[in-house]
Amino acid sequence: AHRRAQKSSSCCDRTMPAAANQYREAEQTEKAYQKQDAVFIGRKRQLAKRSKKGMRYVRNVGLGFKTPKTAVEGSYVDKKCPFTGNVSIRGRILKGMVISTKMKRTIVIRRDYLNWCGKYRRFEKRHKNMSVHCSPCFENVKEGDIVTVGQCRPLTKTVRFNVLSHEPAVNQSLNVKKVFRVF
């Protein structure tokens, strides 16, 4: 009876280490376990000061862009996010109007520009659509909004840019897909 009591007490009285209590688990919406690559969950002892927010990898992308509050306080995991993932912003910084948000974490933006036509000595209107990665830290991105995007490494076959800031649309009554707007 004494041995049985010892075995049951040793296996049932295990407590989680202090670091594990501090770790806040990410939103588990995928089949694979979602965790940030830069944060080690299985740490046995406490090395740094305890924080109430928990362990989360967040960084500043630079170039004058502030890290959104939802990136710092949120619990999402996105390896392609410029604020919490493994993507560096380098190269071009562009602006465009959102025309589609139907894909998961990817939006389509429209960039309008004028092209000089020498034969008629006039400018002609042209546009290009770009697929852009939109991190979950930018909530409520809708059609007609203006986003600033930064160039990064190729994330997919068509995506080479990442959303850095978001400005809500002023006038929702316009037909987003046909409006010509130069930034």
C-alpha cells in the first residue's frame, strides 16, 4: 500500500515550471501546432525577469513604421508577418488601394499610374494588381482601404510584398475596382 501511494503521489503532483506558466499559447486554428520559431517553450528555469504579457517575439521593422499594438499583445502566429515572423523588409515601399480580401492572409491591391503616350502627347491611365501578404495584426482591412506595403523576399509564387500600415477608406460608396487614384 505504501509503494502504491508513493507512485501515485510522484506522477500526479508534477507542477509546471515557472517559465511554462509564463508562456501564453497561440491561437490553435490549424492542424499543425502553432508556435513562434523564435520563442523556446520548453525552458526549465527562469533566466530573465518575469513579464505579465508572456513570451512573444516582436520586432521593429524600421523605416519609420510603428509596430501595431495587436502584434505586440496578440496571440496569433504568422511566420510571414514582418513584425512577429521571419521576414525582413527591404527594397521598395509602395502604396495601393485594397480591391480584394477573399484570400486567407493575402489581399490584392491596385496601383494606378500614368503612362506618357508620345504619339498623342498625353498621359494614359494604367494600373497593376499586386498580391500582398496581410498579417493578422491588421484587423478590419476592407475593400477601398489604402495600405502601405514593403518589399520582402518571395513569400509565395506571386507575393513579394508585405503590409506595413493601414489607412481606412474615407468614402465607401465608390466602386473600388474601377476608381483611378494616384498616390
